[in-house]
Amino acid sequence: MVKNAIQYAVVDAFAAEPFKGNPAAVCLLEGEEEDADERWMQSVASEFNLSETAFLVREPSAAAAPRFRLRWFTPFAEVDLCGHATLASAHYLFTTVLAKQHAAMVEFVTKSGILTAKKVPAPVNSRVSGEEKLFIELNFPMIDLVEYNSAEMLPMTETLNGAHIVSVWKSSTAGDLIVELSSGKEVADIIPHIDEIKKCDGRGVIVTGPAPPGSDYDFFSRFFCPKFGIDEDPVCGSAHCVLAPYWGGKLGKQKLTAFQASPRSGTLYLELDGENRRVRIQGEAVTVMTGTLLA
């Protein structure tokens, strides 16, 4: 039982309207609750039962930007990197906790190092006008691909219900499998065997393909992660740390627009910084719920 009530918000990340994108719970720990143990955090994340729950603790900092410790938990486990819950955390801070400070940037101390989030103008290709729209840019690490054993291609085809597989790769960090299909439509329509995905190497399976000609997007993707209690992650920011350089290389582009074709769907605006090995991820978010944790 917590000694002080803890404020939380549920924020739909990578969404321009409620009930789209990927929902994340954001909990701000203050006072005696700053030292909450991870077993309690895991219990709270399981209670919310969203793909991610973020926990924030303010840190003293000599830097101009406010700094917070940030940890992410799925209903089953803590993770080292999460994009949508970082966007949700930044949105919550900018619109509530830091609103009177008019802060333009916030820093997060995480298991993946210092991550930043800053307010930015709407991307030109977003077709959004008006300064009232809050777009946020995350500065995340670029993730490399490594080769995947081609002997595993046939089982993967069966796992993905007969999909036409172009190539299979593996991320160098979480070991996610990156499976390119022949088209974005095939990505959107796929119905994988979730029980078989649980048997795959690594954390989960990212399915991706080229966007349809004439669309506003460069590529489509979906992410299945049942090992962490998430059959399908609606919009996964961290997956684009590996997808952005992959498609950037294939298409010869530094700036890309990505569509995650889950039932909730979401749009991500990406920019590669190859020199510093970073991926800048831009998106919107919407707060749909606020409340108080009592236990």
C-alpha cells in the first residue's frame, strides 16, 4: 500500500485522436514513493494491463532541461527501451507537470541511456496546421540488423500463415525478428499464429512491407510480442529504431513516414542521423484518462 496517492494518466501515443495509437499508463512518483520497488511497479503494470506502464521520478539536474528517471514495464516484465511510453510520458509532462514552466525539452534517464523528448513543429507531410497541435520528437538509439538463419524461413512462413516472405533479419539488441513481406497490404491483412510466435527466437516478430504506391507512407509494420504478454503491440516506437535504418537504406531516404497497421493504427515520422547513430521519432499523443493510484 502506497503512503501517498499517486497521480497517473493514460495517454494514447502516436495518435491524433482518442482510442487510436498505443495506450500507455504514466505514473509520477513523488516524495516517499520515489523509492518504490520494482515488484510494486510490476504489480501496477499488471493491473493496468496495457502494453507498457511508465514510471517517472524527477531528478535534480544542472542542465536547462528538466530530467526524470524513467522505467517501462509490460504486464509481464520490465523492458530496456520503449518508444510509445516515452512519448506518452513526455506528453503528460509537457501538458501538466511542466506546463507552467513552458519547458521545450525533457531528458529521461533510462536503461538505454539518456533519451530526450522535445516539442517540434508538425512535420510538413503530416498535413496538420495550427500551433495548438503538440508534436514531440524522441531521440533514440539506432539499432543494427544481423543475419538470420535461412533454414528458419520455412517455419516462419507457417507461423505467418503462408505469407510471402522477402527476407528475415534479427535486431542486434532485443533479438526481434524482422520479417519483410511483399507488400504493405499483406502486412495489414496478416493473421499470424500467436502460439508459434511464442516459440520464435528473441523477444517478438516485427512484420514489415513497402507502403502501397501513392500512399503518404514509406512502409507499413506490425509487431507481435506474446512472450511479454502483448499479442500485438498497437504502435511500437522502439521497433522503428531498427526499421528506420532498414527502410532508409532500401529506399535511399533520410526522412521516412511509417504506418503501423494494427487495428488501432498509428503514424510515426522518422529521421535518420547516421553520423551519431540516432533515430529521431516524431508523433502526437492524446491524454484519455487521469486518476489516482491508492494501492
